[in-house]
Amino acid sequence: MSQTGGYTSDGIGFQKQDTSYKAATQNKNNKLTLRQEVLQYFKENQTLSISSGTVAFTLNRDACQIQPRITELSNLGLIEDSGYRGKTKYGKSCILWRYSGKTEEEETKQDNI
């Protein structure tokens, strides 16, 4: 079975495969906690432009766990592209992200306007 992909009502992203949807909707509390942990890392390092690989390394997580959280936070407007680029461990160009300065409450209010 295949979904169209998107986000759950809690804002957790998933791909079009049914297994991705199941993973996004099961154990939601852990996923939200990881997203909050990533956001907290950006808040604590507001002066830095940071790659998703650096976040994964620092939080001792796999990049495949962090990248979706980066996408979610970016889509929520809580982090943003710094305009700078870095290099991945494979030598490829990557976005360096930074905290936008907005809170989740501010973003929720804007969405409801």
C-alpha cells in the first residue's frame, strides 16, 4: 500500500510508502522529542550555521534520523537556510542551517491567521 506522502496531524513527515507512514504515526512522543532536541540544539547555538551532519554527530544520532527533523523544523519556519554552504563527510555541498529566532507558538499563530 502506498500513501501520497506528507505530514501527520502532529507535523511529522513521512514518505509515500506505507512503512514510512506507520513509522511516523507510531511512537509519536519519541519523534516529537527528537525534533525538540534538534530545535534546542539550534537555539543553544544561535550564532552558528550548522549542517545536518554536524547536528547528527553532536547528538549522537544517525543522519537519517536528523534530516527529516531538519526538514520539519524548516517547514515550520523555526530554522532557516543561513545562505552558507558546507561540505558533507563525502565532500558534497550541503546547506548550513541556523535558528530563525521564531518560536513554535509564533509559527502556530501565523498559521491560524
